[in-house]
Amino acid sequence: MSKKVSLGVAASVALIAMAVTFSITMTVSMNMFNNTVSSVKNKERMYNKLSEVDRYVRANEYFDINEDTLNDTIASGYMLGINDKYARYYSAKAYNERMGLADGRLMGIGVAVVKDSSSGYARIIRVYNNTPAAEMGLQTGGFITAIGDTSTRSMTDTSAIQSALVGEEGSTVTIRYLTPDRQEQSFELTRANYTTPSISTVTMLNGNVGYLRMDSFTSTTAVEFRNAVDNLLNQGAAAMIFDLRDNTGENLNAALVAADYCVPSGLIAQSQAKDGTLTDLRVSDDHEVSVPMVCLVNGSTAGGAELFANALRKMGDATVVGTTTAGKGVLLSDPQSLSDGSAVVITVGMLLDNEGQTWNGTGLTPDVDAALSTDEQSSYYDFTPDNDPQINKALTALSGTVSQP
């Protein structure tokens, strides 16, 4: 027999439900309102402070103000103040240059350089094949002492030197050059397009140890890496050394693909959003490199390069040799372009390994310490794979696992 609910009871239930819904809605709305008011007040305080500074400066400053420089510096300062050390502001010029290099509009002369700590000049650490620099006879170990009329000593860092060397295809750049045996020369080079490999050295050491110098992770790394590893294994490599020193690991996906080729099946890495949401970045297939492996790292090994070394150690029993890495274990946004052509990049997640652990802020501690002495540090770019003391440490770490050929 069915029971009938009285109209009064039904009305009471409906009123209670409405009251509960109203209460929840009001609570959520009040929280949203409070957050909005707080945000508005903080923004108002920020704008008021900038306005106060601006009024005083414009009323009293002796020197003229370059408005473009001022706006770029304000935006850059904002990124420096948000507690995200990987956040970056790119001026319209810098962002255009970055995109130009990525899509092939801007060209170079065919060298990789670093700002030499002892001389202050741009030291050439790589000369790429079939480039203007190679055709003119520039050599590894030489120095670019001036670009145009500007001494490279006066340029703040390596990126400033690299920026001065690039330009539109067909444009020219004049450089002053000091050969490795200290002969001064001057060249006018025409900028051209060329391919920059991400793996600069592939060779056999001690007869049966494959060695790869991995300068970077880029869109071409996956194919380069697979071909290089297969080539060395086909030559009879009984072990592998992956040299990741100074590799800043900018292309995270390339690092994941390369790691996938080396390790057995399983989760390689995850990202963690601010709200705690976890996302699998890559799950490896069952292909793996079955010979003993070493990852050679230093304090400039960062990002995707750290992920690669960590994955090979945890999933492929690789030995990490060198010094503690940079500790950059974050997921960065794609550049967000702004209305004036500038752009910003911020951290949007944390990188976690297959065990849910992060190396951000701490870096990877090597299994075998191979710190360079002061004298060795000053000779760092003069070493070859045959006499490099850190590579020798890597070979020693493999000595118990690899038989002599």
C-alpha cells in the first residue's frame, strides 16, 4: 500500500532544501567576493605605488626617460617579484629574436660560444659544419673579441654575445677573431641558415664504451639520439656514457622521448599542478638499452637533462657521475605573447619522477663525485674525450661492469 506524503511535509522539505542551497551559494559567493576584493585592493595598492614613483620621477628627474626601456624594465621587475625564479619577461625585440630562431627567420654564422671567465671574450666551443664560420676557418678554442665595433668583453653574458651574432638571412656581420695560437684576424661573414645538432660528439672510448656528448634537447634530438645509440651499439659498445654537462634541457618532450628509448616499460615522469592534480608525462614502452649506462652531469645540467639522468638511474640502473645538478624540476608555460609583441613565461607545474619525488631546488646528487679542481675548471673547454678527467671518472665507474675488448 502506497504512503502519501502530506502537502505540509513536502513544502517543509522543499523549504529546507532551498535554505541549504541558499546558504551554500551565499558562502561560496562571499568567498569569491572576498578574494576578488582582496585582489582588487592588492592591484590598487600596486598601481598607486607605481603612480607615486612615476609622478615624483617625471617631476624631478634630470635625465630623459626612454619610455620603451621603462616599460620593459617594469614588466621584467614584475616577473622578478613573483617568487618564481624561472619566470621570464621577453621584450618585443627579444621575443621576436627567439621566435625568429625557432622558425628559421634569423640566422647565424655557425658557432657556439661562451663568455670566457678569464679573458672576458667570446670563446668558441663549437664550429658547425657547412657554415660561414667553418668556411672562413674559425676554430674551436679561438676567440671572438669584437662584433662590429663592440668588444665582446663589454657584453654582459653568453646570451648577449649570441644575440649580437644573429640576424636576417643574407645580412653581414664583422667580427674580430683571435686564433687558438693568438693570431688576430678580421672577417665579414654573411649570416646563413644551418643545422645545429643537439648531439655534438659520438665516439667509442677504450674500444668498447660508447660516448655521446648531448649539448641540448631540441626537436631533432629524438632522431639524432636513436641513430647515435644504435650506431654505437652496432659497433660493439658494451656500455654507454651520456654526457649531459651544461645541457639545460629546454625541450622537455625531447628528453622524455630519449629516456623512453633507454629504459624498460613504466611511468617515466609526471607533472603536478598547483591544485595537486597529477598528469602522466610519458609512459615508456618495453624497448630499453640493456648495457651499463653512465650519465655525466654538472651544476649546469638542468630541466629535461636532469629528468633524463634521473629516469635512467631509477629505471635503467644507470650511474650518475659528476657534481650536483642545477635543481630545475619545473614545468614552464609556452610563451604568452602580449599586445605589444613582448611575452612572458611562468612556472605552471612541478616535475615529479616515477616515484612521485621532485629534484626541484635540490638537484640530483651524483653516485660518483667528479668535481673538477681549480686548474681543471680553467681548462674545461680544452679537454677532449680522451683526457677529460670527468669522463675518466665515468670510465672508472664502468670498469667493474665492462670487460676489456
